[in-house]
Amino acid sequence: MKILQLLRDNATRRPVNLVRNGADATLYIYDVIDPYWGVSAPGVIDAIAQAGDAATLHVHINSPGGDVFEGRAIMAALGRFSGKTIAHIDSLCASAATSIALACDEVEMSDGAFFMIHNASGAVWGDKNAMRETADLLEKIEGAIVNDYVKKTGLDEAQIVDWMNQESWFSASEALSYGFVDRIAEAPKGAKNTWNLSAYTKAPESLCKTEPEKLETPPVETPPEDKKPAMGVANANRLRLLQVV
């Protein structure tokens, strides 16, 4: 239930912003990863389409994570971009947001930012069979995420699994030394944590104490009920509640 709390507390519904500047385009993922409450895969896909034939797409990230399946769809969308992709971790890159960052060709992390990985988690209601089925599904999901981290870092799978079991938070220098990012950038002036991270058990105290910062972004229209994606009750229970790295 802690991950559901994360989504509830950070449900700001900020739009996906894309800026085109000459040969480059800049995409901002500054929200939870979620099809209804934050950055959605369709929103990112639309933004990438607006980038058109840009030679380079800069993906700026400040996100506490969110829905694993939405995150995987965003990863696939970035992989289909014809130009070069560069992730810029501006402040926080946690949970599902880390996989999005690593889907880019290069990863740059601001000095003072944080990178967090942890185990898959979810909620299920049912008997012992439903519980076992969900646990098996979570292990499969974790396997895909571990593969992403191993591919990027070149580290041993056992080390990645151990870090995920512990809910591990890495500074920019640590993330660089372990191979999660390719370089460190100077931190933006006045960078602040904008998220309620109480859903995580080991969030750095410095982040938990930081006052939320209001982001100046234009309002986004809420799609009408008949336009929202539909899914069966069983899939809603299994997929919508799964939140992960």
C-alpha cells in the first residue's frame, strides 16, 4: 500500500512538456509515472511525435517513480525515436523513472540528485492462489528490470538484486561509479525535492525535509470518461496496482 500512497500524495497531474530548439528537442518528465495521475505513455508518445526529426531528444527527469507497465511503454517509445536520446536526471530519479532514464542512449545526472532502485511491489485481493500468482508475476517483472540494470552497468546480477532488496539510494557520484549514469552535470541552481517520499522506507533525510516546490506548468485537460482506456476488472486489479522500479 506504500506505493499507492506515493501516487495519492503526488497526484498533481502535470502535463508532459516538450520544447523544440533548432535541431534538438527537450522533453520534461516531472511527475509520477501513471496513465491517469501523472506522466503517461500516450503523453510521451505525443511529445516525441512533436519532436519530429530532431537530431537529439533531451529527456529531463524529476520523478518518484510509479506504474511499471506505463514506464515500460515509455521506454519503448524512447527506443523508437530515430535520433539520439540523452537523459538528464535533474533532481530525483526513483523506481520506474530509473528504467526510463536508462532507456536513453546517454544518462547525465546533476550533482546533488538521487537515483533509487528497489523491488517490485503491488497490491492484490484474493485467496492464497491469487497471492502466489501475484508474487510470481512480481518476480518476473523484477527479472526484466534487473536485466536493464545489468545491461547498463555491467555489474553482477546478484549485486543488483541485493541493492533492490535493500531499497538503495545513490548519489550522483555513486551512480556514476556503479555505471548507472555516464557523467555528472553541475546541479541547477535552487534545485529542490518536490515529492512526498514517505512511501519509501530509506529516502534520504535531506530529501524528506525539503519543502515541495510549485512547478510552473500549463494546465492539462482531463480526458472525458468515454475516452479513458478501459480494462477488465481482473486486469485492473493485477496491472493498475502494480508499482515498481
